[in-house]
Amino acid sequence: MSAVLEIDGVNKSFGGIRVAHDVTLALSGGKVLGLIGPNGAGKTSLFNLVCGIVKPDSGTVRLNGQVLDGMKPYERARLGLSRTWQHIRLMSSLTVLDNLIVGARDYPGENLARVLFSVGSTNAAARRNAEKARDILARCGLEDTADKTLSDLPYGRQKLVGVARAMMNDASCLLLDEPMAGVEGQSYATMQKVVREAAAAGVAVGVVEHNVAFIRDLCDEGVFMFSGRILARGTVEGLISDPRLTELYFGT
Amino acid sequence: MEYLYIVMISLGIYVILASSFNFVIGEAGLISIAHPAFFATGAYVSAIAALRYGVPIPLAMLLAVVVTFLVSVIISLPALRVSGDYLMIASIGFQLGLIELLKNLAITGGAGGLSGIPSFLVPQIGNGGYAAVVWACAIAVVLVLRYITRSDYGRAMSAMRDDELAFASLGRNPMWVKLWVIGLASAIAGFAGALYAHFFRFMEPDQFDVLQSAALLTMVVVGGMRTSLGPVVGAVLLQILPQAITFLNLPPSVLGPLQGILFTGLVLGFMFFRPRGIVRMDPVWKGALQDAPASGGTHVRGA
């Protein structure tokens, strides 16, 4: 059980607000780690720091032993870091299938010369990517949505598409930002199944979530964050029954 | 007949310009107004190389394409590193700055422009032949850009336009996509400039001023942004209308303002009554492979 993602002494302030205060955290392959904490605790900011969207003031992030500091978001994604967004961020002018295809690991459409002059290799990769996308959609119970667009889908299924898209690049680390907010019914069960399967395949999963039941059902472990600090790490059961943390969470 | 050929040549050149401009602002969603400046770059590079240095014309035209490509990439690179808005500012700066430069350098002939540019092919094949060459180039440009737009590259362009941050977080490099889009479209505009220079054999800086940006934008918007045929329709319409009103025998004092009123009126009219232009785009991206299956039957993108 080695660490896939290592966050080491990361600090970040926006003006006077410290969103990461000496955060040190490791995510292991095959495990699901839940990030719990009230709004403004710095959970999403931590994801943004890890993904390279926000630059840390100090500290180091490593993925499979490789230092990511200074890399751009797309470079980190190529190394096997994948994420979803609280507000989904699907491409509105693409079908669900195309949303997934554009996230494939070997995507020929990134290179104009390849598209124009290496038609054979482009078509082969395009076929592989379409097949893979359909396969992932099937696993997420989304087969029927392949040709639909974002606006055709209820919110819960849009969230599932977001997770499906994040799985297109065979990431070794998957960060899910509030996957359950607004998700209910069938999509809820599917989401759980999909995340469990990803972990079972060896992916290190990090989940920011306010839905405590989901966290408790799914996560092997949790950390409690408050104003940019990690206050505790342990079983989810232990964290949510800790009266000190509950008080911070509900702000009594 | 010769007049008709000249109109056709001018039309073909504007088809090339409008189509490549649509590639940048429509398909990739990059806000740039400097397309006429890249048109000018190509025209001046080819003309100066042939006129002043005796470079064989085909080579001068190739040089124009390469130089325009490089200039556009160098201008855009620093702006694209920051954010989308800076591209517009950089493009305004380049558009205005280049025209001033052309007006004040000796090598470009200053405000008086360049005349006596060697002609290309016309002595051999005549105006009609040249019109055919220009239209063959225009059709090739439209088809190549349509191919790219419907390929995997087009899917990436649409994705980047929709949400750049999500696009980058999927492992795609948005800057690389933007640079190639601008480089390719500008190189095409540079080529159009070379075609222009060696036919009309005279040019002055004011022909490439910012009003041309407005004209190209009007062509793309009125014709239909994000379609392959829209810019063609827009270019033809907006080139023929001004030509047509010159036949009305109006005094120049009326004719001058009338052109501006016509363009503005068209844009306003379309904004109210047909905001997506004459050829309507499909809001959903469709690849070349997706037209055939049953699901693709309802939309045929930019047909």
C-alpha cells in the first residue's frame, strides 16, 4: 500500500485568508479517502492546489513519486491525475460521448499534423477512444445518453457523466468534488458502485462531500479540514462522532 | 467580362479571409480582430520579396505564408499565456500598429503604398484563369477547414471553447490548440494577401485597416458563424452589395456613407431577426464520422 498522491507541507493564502495551512496528506492506491469539513474549510482549494489550477505558496505535491510542482494542469492530468467539479463543467456543445472522448489518454485531436497527415493512426485511436467511452458509459449506466447533450440530462446523471469523463484517462488518482450534491435515486447507487469499482482497480480516490452517509458507506478513511488545516484523520465513524469536530462543522 | 473576373477574384479572396476568420472566432472562440493585418502581412511580404528582391513569385508567396504564420504565433504567444482577453488587446495593438508601420517605412512605400508589383499567372492565363485559380484555392481552404472542424481536432476546439479549464484538466493543452488555430488561419490570410498583391499589383496600408476587421466580422456573423458555408455566403453577399450600389449612379457624397450604413444596417437587422446568420449552425458538435449513423441524421453541421 504505497502512496499514490503525496501532499507535503502545502501552504496557500489569498490575501489574509489561509486556505491551506501546512497541509500534509497522502492518498493510497485502492483506497477512498473522504475530505470532510464545513464550507470554506479549504477542501476544494486543496484539489485546485493539487491539480495546478492554484499555485501554492510553498510545499510539494508528488504523484507516484514524481514532483508536480510548477507543472500546468494539463501536464498533471497526463501523468494520471483526474478530477471532477462541483459544478460538473461538461462541454455544452458536445454530446455525452464526445465529452468522454475528448478526455482520452491518447487523443489524436490534440495534434493538428497527426489529424491531417496520419489519418490511419488517427482513425485507429479514434475508434479505440469511442469504444472505451462507450464501455465506461455502460459501466456507469449511461449507455442511453451517448448521443444526448448536457441539457437533455437530469442533474444527477450529469454528475455521473462528469465522473465517467474523469475515468477516460486511466488516472492513478481520482479527485471527486462533491459527486453526490444533487444526486439521488438510481444515480446515487450507481455513483457508489462506480467509485468502489475504481478503488478496487487500484485507483487512489479522494472525495470532498457533505453527504455524510455517502462518505461513511464509501470511504476507508476520512480527514477533517477546518480553515485550511487538517485537524484529524481516522475512520469516518470516528470523525463524525467526535464532539469537538461536530461542533466545528455545525458552528455552534 | 473582365470586370466580372475582377469581382470574382475579389470575392474568392474574401471567401478565403472570412472562412479562416470564422475558424478563429467561430470554431475556436478566440477573440481576435487582427485578421486584416495578417492579410496585409502576406500581401506586403510577397510583394516586397518579388518587387524589391526579385524573388520568384511562387517562392515569394510561400515566404508570405511562412512569415505570416510566424508573426501570428509570435504576436499571440505572450497574450495566450495570460488569458483570453489579452489576445483581443494584442490583436488590436497589432492591427493598428502594423498599419502605422506600413505607412511609415520606406520599404513598404509609406502611405502611398506599393505599385508595380509583378503579376502572377495573369499574363499566361488571363483574368479568367486567375479567377479560376483563386476560386480553386478558396474551395480548398473551405474544405480543409471543414475537414479539420469535423475531425478530432474540431472536437478539441469545441471543447476548449466551451470550458477551457475543464479541457486542460482532461490533459489537453489549450495553448497548443490556440496557437495552431491562429497560426493556420493567419497563414491562410497571408496566402490570400499574396494572391491579392500579385493580381491587383497595387496596394496601400489603408486597405487593410480596422474597417476590414468589421467587414470580415460582418461576413462571418451575417453568413453564419461556426458553419463552413456561412462565411462563403456572407463574403459573397457583402462583396456584391457594395458593387451593386455603385451601379445606382449616386453621387460620391451619398455613396460613401451608404456603404457604412449598409453594413451597420445588415448587422442590426440580423441581430434582431436572425441572430445565428443565414446558414444556421448546429449547437451540437458533429464529427465527420457521426453524420452517417441514424443518430446523426437530424443534424448536419454547417452543410
